[in-house]
Amino acid sequence: MIQESPAIAFSKQSSSFDQIEEENLILQYMRKRIHDHCLRFFPAKAKILEMNCGTGIDAVFFAQQDMTVVATDVAPGMIDTLKSKIDRLKLNDSVSAQLCSYTDLPVFQTGPFDVAFSDFGGLNCVQDLKPVVAGIKRNLKQGGVVTLVVMPKVCPWEMLLALKGNFKVAFRRFKKGGAESHLEGEYFKTFYFSPAYIRRVFGEEFALVELEGLCSLVPPPYFEFFPVRFKRIFKMLTRLEKSIRFAYPFNRTADHFIITLRRK
């Protein structure tokens, strides 16, 4: 049965979420690339509205850069884990956690924000991004930036799985009506977006600042064995990917892309 929301699944994963990343070298590579991208465009002492914050790995990082974060998520387990982390790391002055969906963002009293941020394909859990964009616009300053990490429709590594006969995964991103996803015993739909759709849904009010591919040459994180078994090849691929990450088609065909837009 398909769940209307992945909140239950991600709540179940909250207790192991950080450990999964700690044991996955590809996820660590991706997170470092995302943070490097963000630091190029987030202003000093930025006020950040984070959507689908998870356990707050990014929120903690931004707080350590002297930024403040309102971190939101629809999964109660993730928010509870983040609140415990905030207390443990004494980040109450720089990070706050709020349970809410990015499709129904309120006007936050701590806004307006310099930045709106969503990481690791969290936005791929809804079919229509228009309500999300409307919530961002209610909370973002003029001149503010939006940075989103999104899963596109074309991922060459996934398509190669057709050579092994795994057609379901190889072409799942092209499935009309979304692909069925399975996590922690729960089922929900995942939808895939192109950079062109992201730009269109934000409209002419926003200008493209930068677009880069993430895991176009480097394999996706579910190939967690790859950097362990093929260390030299993995290092070579990370170097090559960094050199072509802004070039077409590598900035559009990847496991994820990172896109930053600026409000005019």
C-alpha cells in the first residue's frame, strides 16, 4: 500500500540515519560537495530556512559557520532526534526545529530569511512543487537565495543496471505518476524533476545562479561497496566529476543536481 506521506518511513529511520552516512563514503563525498556549494552563495551570518532537515546534519554544519537555522521536517522522529542533538551540542541559540511540511510552510516570526535550503532529494517526495515555492516566497528576502538538491529524471548509473536485467530500477525515474519507493517497511511515491522544471516553477522572479551535477560520474550512494572495493577508481572519478560538474549534460544527468537561484 502506498503511503500518502513518507513521514512514517523517515521517522523509523531517524535513529540510524547518522550512522548510515558515517559508514558510507559516497554520502560523505556528496555532503561535502553540497556544503562547499552552499558556502559559495550563503551570506555571512545567514538566516536559513531548511526544509526536510532530517536529523540536522546540515543545520549543525551551518550553525558551526556562524549561521542561524530554522530546521523543518514532516517526520516526528527526525525532529525529535534533531532536538536532542541541539541540546547535546548546545545549539539552542543558532538552531531551532519545527515539525511542519514544506508544502504548508507558515510565515515564520524569525523570518524573513536570507536562504531557503532543501537537501538530498527531500523535495522529490511531492508531485507538485508549486505549494513549496509559494511557502518559500512568503519567507524569503528580496535578494535571498534558494539552494535545492534534487533528483533528476536521468541518472546514467541507474540506467546501466538494465545491463544486469534490473529494468525496474534502471528506468524508474521515467515512470509516469512517480516511482514506488520502499523504506523501513513503508511505501511511498518518489517524483523526479528537471532543472528546467525547477526554474519554471520559481518563475521570472528568480534568476539561476549555479547548477551542478552530483554523482554523474561517481556512483550513487547505494553503491556503497564501490569506494571500498575500487579506491583508486573512486578517487579518480571524484576528481573528474569536480572538473565537469558545471558542464552540460553532467549538470543535469546525475543522481542529484544542486541548483541555486536568487530572488531578484
